[in-house]
Amino acid sequence: MPKATQPAVYNSRNLGMVMPFSSRRFRSLWMIAILLPAAFSFGQNWSGPAEQLAGKIVAVMGTQAITVEVSNRSSLAAASADEIRRGLLTQLAVHGARFASAQQAAASVQVSLSENLQSYVWVAEVRQGTNAPAVVMVSFPRAASVAVEPAGFAMVLHKVELWSQPERILDVAALEGSPAKMLVLDASGVIAYRLQDGRWQAEQPLPIAHSRPWPRDLRGRLVLAKDLSAKDRRFDAYLPGVFCRSTSPEAMTCYDGDQAWPIGNDLAGLNASFTASRNYFSGVLSPGVGKQTTVPPFYSAAGLLRDQPPGDKYAVWLFAAVEGQLHLLNGSTDQVVTDAAWGSDIAALHSGCGSGWQVLATGAGDAANDAVRAFELPGRTPVAMSAPLDIGGRVTAMWAESSGAGVVTIMHNSRTGEYEALRLTATCGR
Amino acid sequence: MKRCALLLLAAASCLYGVVALASTRPHYGGTLRLAVREAPISLYPADPSQSDSPVMRSLYRLIFDTLVILDARGLPQPGLAVSWQADPGNQRWQFAIRHGVSFQDGIAVSPDAVAGSLRAANPNWKIFAAGEGIVIECDAPTANLPAILALPRYGIAKRTGGKLIGSGPFAVKQWDPGKKLSLAAREDYWAGRAFVDAIEIEMGKTFRDQILEFDLGKADVVEVAPDQARRLAAEGRGIRSSAAAEWMGLVFRDDLRPDLSRDEAPDGQSTVEKLRTALAFSIDRDSMNNVLLQGGGEPAGALLPNWMTGYAFLFPTAADMQRAQLTRGEVPQAPAWSLSYDVSDPLARVIAERVVLNARDAGLRLQAVSSATADVSLLRVPLASLDAEVALTNLAAKLGLPQPKFDGDPPAALYAAENALLQSQRIIPLLYLRPAVAVRANVRDWTEDQVGEWDLQTVWMETEKP
């Protein structure tokens, strides 16, 4: 909050300017993320606040002999609280405090590790004699927590954190090469980030102009142009009622239009019309699944290549319909899949495990944290191929990568309030 | 070995089955039916005679936009204003107004209209349109003006054809003051059309009437008294409780009784202050919360709850009857105090009765009355904002306390201001209550913020599956 000691300023994001990097946070390097299927932790440095609080405590009670007790009233894990306690004792010693037993101490310090909506709040109550305690405190912003990943199942899903920011992310796409690049699509535009000296540097933002208000539950997709080098890689961005095409790495042109969105990948491609004022696809397909060019309105789709009998490859498509059912199209029939308690978001994954192709699906519930699980469809009943993978928030988008080897998943982390982009992949075997 | 592995797999499957829940994307359409106790006769958000409850604030936000909104952490975010900046000193502020926003009559929201609306809401500020925005000159440095402007009372309103309209996500379709409000979603709302087509609100319904309508399928969401939430949940209704967001406590009249205040004790405490201290020590807040409230709140020792400040635990809440009796014993003669409460509030009645009993155990005489001029009043005040400074300022005003001053950086400045109010011994905090609602299963993505305001723009209705 702005304080009287400094002019209070807030300016919303100006699309004509480079975004300040501090408002966004990358979680792990994209290229590292691709190579290492493990989540990165992002711990918090406690030394600064500990030093600050130690200084305030010593300013109150001088360098007398003290006893110190630390209690954790926050969401911090016990290990973190212990680390903070050790750090605080070290800093108190650095500031000249001496530690003694309760009988010999001239003062006692009760430190409480607390928190409020925005910050950690560390409070020290300094008691000397029978006087009322002096209270000093420090506060600093809370960091995100680290998710725990399950393991040990026949086919294991992995998630790698790619990017996070306060604004809703619609899609991200990687541009391999040197230097590596990443595109982030949100409601205001596309920002390219370039990996330089191990840090992502924001390039010129490319704003998206639109004449109509965006619908709620906004959706959007980035599609990279094929066969171009990373240096001049171009892309298309699809949003409700708006189509954008990058004409060069530094420019993008947008216009109102109902271009069909590509909803598959390089191996199983399909286009579908999106309803401009809503959050779903209308059900009109192009060129269609075989002879089938319409399905009921749907939220998401997954195309799976089948090779049965061997040598006879064809694609079947699953559609998570708005009315809650799951439709399986094979080019001639539209079957309703039974016993699938799936949510609205599905995407195809070419893992090479099992039949080679799986559907990643959220579940059908109303929990704060979504879980994603891999399934195959040998018939009309899905068979689970992996344990559910806790995403750590509510999924807002799932898009198959063009290669099919990964699924970009966007989720809203209710703990941090941020949107996070994840890459989901799978490894075979237990 | 293989059997063992299968058992482990089965156990792990059960474990992960717990987290194997996820969401369905929001559906458009449907009508959300609410029943509430509030019975406003006006929809004007700056009307000082209207209630400032979370319910009313939630309803105002459906019709009127504010320049600023607070996010879930209480941080200001752009609303009708896309940016803002303060001159040095934080007394003069400039706000740039969002383009492409219209009132419900289709007329664009102009800086002139915004300035006019805010002038009516706060005549103490000098407000005028300037280019693409407005300028606000406050009567004093106001570092947290953006958070203040996020209060619904600063919703941008316009009168046209005798009707009050706003630029919010819903338009008023029918308004029967104090009885019923019908709202229709605006297709052209700048932040996106709401998911539901319409919202219908039945007003002036008691808790009993509301739960009856809920059980009969006539309402989708109804309010639930904090002390009833646990029982109704146990009976299988979908109950949602927000954070402890309503302060309940005792407030002493400002004017000390002359015959008591003259008698100063050696320790500096007047007899009145000793008696107030004895009363504060006598109150068994844990019992009030666990027994009377059935866990529908939290014991309070401060004005603001710990989730908002991070330091409320510094103010003790535990009863100390021995100390209460000792302190009471230092005053030879204690007068009988009258204690007033809202007689229409059953919860206030039982809490007031318990305060009287606790006081009696300490040797104090309190008599519960319905008079408005009692020595002590039992009050309930909802927290007005997620911004701690705004919430404390509003709470102090509602309790008749001096306006807090914030000198320095939070949270130390906030603590100093709140501690000063508590040290005045004008108040004895009792409880923080948790507002609760019963929500039907077909109402999805129901959310309320920490101070109990509902986000009705993101709610959607699940239709029956074929």
C-alpha cells in the first residue's frame, strides 16, 4: 500500500511499454524444464527479515542476556520455522545479544511467526522485569509454496512449472534454439521472453486489439508456424472473435474474425469454430473427423491416433461437451463415452506408453485443486493409465503441444492468487 | 510380494482418489435466486441510512462499478480506473478512466459522470474531470485513497429518468423496495458478461424463512446465522462459511460518570477503568464461541482479526476470573451498568445474557436493557474492507471511537493505531463472527472473500444432465 513517505503510484499495464520483469516470475528455465522432468522448488530467503528483526530486538533490550522462544503461528512448514529460528539466533548473536538460561536472563523474547493476507508477520515480545512487553515486528511478502509430486505408478505423469504471473495466462509456447524463447499469451497480448544469461528477458509486448469485451472464462491459443528457425519464428494467436498473426518477431496484426482454432497437434489435426461471446467451441469442425463435421458444443477435444489393424492409422476424437457428456467420433459414428467422470478439460498426449496415445483429463468435481490423469479408450469405457497428478490449483486451460509430447496446462493457484503454466509429460513404466 | 505390491497400489489409488476431483468449465445461463434479511428501501450505494453489511455490498457491486477493486489479498487493482497516481503528499490524486465503458442506458461513462457521482458520495473532497480522467483533492493526506475508493459506497451511479443506474455487470429489471430485486446480465459489460442470465433477490426474509425457502427449492442461496451453520451442515445442507469477518463486542458510552471518574486510584486507573478491566477479564469468550455460537466464530481480543493483521494474538482473549474479582475488589462500590443490545437479534440476546452472567461472577452488576442510551452497548459491525487500514478506520467510526492515525509502515503503524484504540478502554472485544450461507448443489463456483462479500459475477448454474 502506498505510504505517506513516498508518492503512491499505480499504473496498470501499458501495452506500449515493456512489462516490468518484477511483476512476473518465472519458475524454471524452459529449456531446463524440457530436459528435466522434475518440479523445481523455489524457497524463500529468510536471512533479511531475520536480520531486521534481530536488529529491532537488540535496539529495544540492548545486549543483555536473554532467552528466546520462537513459535510458529503461520502456514510455514516446521522445517522452515526451525530454519528461521536458527537464523534469528545467529543474527541476534551478530548484533551482540547474549543467550542465557531462564534463571540468568535479564529479558525474555517471545518471537511469533505469523502472517496476514499479504505478508509474513514476525512479532517479537520483549519482556524485561515486570514491565509490559515491548513489541517489535517485521513483515515481508509471502512466497509461493512448493507442490509435492506423486510417483510410483505404472505410467507416471510429470509436471514442470514454466511460468507464473498475476494475470490470467491463456497459453504459452516454447521456441527452441539459441537463444531459447518463450511466448506468453494473456488477455492483453503476447509477450516474448528471451533466455539470456540464465534469465528470461521480456521483449517488446505485442498488444491484442479487440472491439468487443472479452467473455468471462477467457480462452486463447498460440500456434507456432512450422519450419522456421527460432530467430524468426512466427505464430498465430486465437482468441474469442479475434485472430492475430505475427508478421515478424516484433509485430503482430489482429482483427475481428471467427477463424477456426486448431485444436489438435501435428499428428492429429482438426479445426473448430469458437463461440465469440462464450467459453466454448460451437461444434462446427473443419475439415471434420472423416465425414463428421459437427458435434455438440464442446469445451475441449483430444485427437488420438490409432493403428488397428497395424498399418491402418486413423484418428479418433474425443469431445468434452458443454452438456457434460463425452463424445467419441471415429469418422462415422458419434458415441457417448460411459463411466468417464471427467471435467471440461482434456488434451491428447503422445507418450509412447501403452498404445502410444493417451487422453489427459481433469476430473469432474468442485475442488480447489484439480488433478489430471491419463486414460486410454480401448472401447467406450476409459481405462486409467496413471495416478491422478495433483496440479496444485484449478485448471483453466489444457492445450496439446504441436509435437504431441507434452500438454501445456494453465492453472490458477488459489494460495498465491497467481496463474501458473505447467508442462505435463509422461514416462513409461513403474 | 506381488500381493503386497497390489495392496500398496490399491491403497495409493484410494489416497489419490481423494485428490482426483476437478472442475467443470463454467456454463452460461440460468437464474440465481437469493433470499436475504436486508430490506433496503434504496439502491443508492452512498446512502448513509442503508446497511453496510457484506450482503448489501455484494448487491451494490452487481449494479455499480468502483474505480478500484481489491483483489483477494486486499491489494488495489484497476476497476473503472485503469491507472492512478498521487502527487507528493498523497492529497491530490489523478485517476485515468477506462474507455469503452457504458452505463446501463448505453451512455458512455465519462470523467464528468464519474466526478459527479463521487462528489455526491463525499462532499468533503474536491473532485473534477480533467482530460481523460478525474482529479480528487482530499481534505487531508490520504495514502490509501485507492483502497477507500474500492468501497461500494463509492460505486459510480447516475440518475436518469428518475432511476438510479450504474455501469456494473447487471441491470435492474425490477425493483420493489425492501421486497424484491431482479437483475439481468449485461451482454456488453466491459469485464465480460456474467455467467448467469439473471439474479432474483427476495429481501426482508428472516433466517427461518430463508432456510424454509431453501428447503422448498425456492431459493438457491440463503443466509445462515453463524450459530446455526454447524447444525445445518450436519443435516446435509451445503454450508459455506467465510473468514471471521464481523466484529462483536461491548462499547462503553464516551461520557464517564462524574461521581466515578473523580475517584482516582494510586495506580493511575480510575474506578471506571478498573471496573471495565474487571469486566474484560470476566468474559469467557471460548465458552461463548463453543457453546452459544457452536463454533461459528472466534474469540476476539482486538478490533481486526489475525488473518488481516498477523498480530491480533498479542491481545489476550482468555478469561481470568480471579484477576477480574481482584480488580473488582479494589473498587469499594460499583454501580449497576445497563447493557443494551439489538432485541431483534437472537444471537445478540444470548451473548448479552452470558456477559451479564460472567460479570455477576466477578461481582459486577449489569442489567440487559433495550434502551439506546445504556452505559454499555453490545454491537455487531461487519469489516468493511480487505484493506486493514480502511477496515480499522471504518470500524472505529461505527463504534464511535476516534479516527486512527497511521504513522509509519505497516504492520507496526497499524498495530500502534489499533493498540491506541484498545487502550482507550472504550471497548471490550468479544467475538469475530463468520458469515455463512447455504448453497444448493447446482450453484457452482460460489465464492466469498475474507470479509464475506459474494462474487456473484463468477457464479454459474449447473443444469441437470440428460
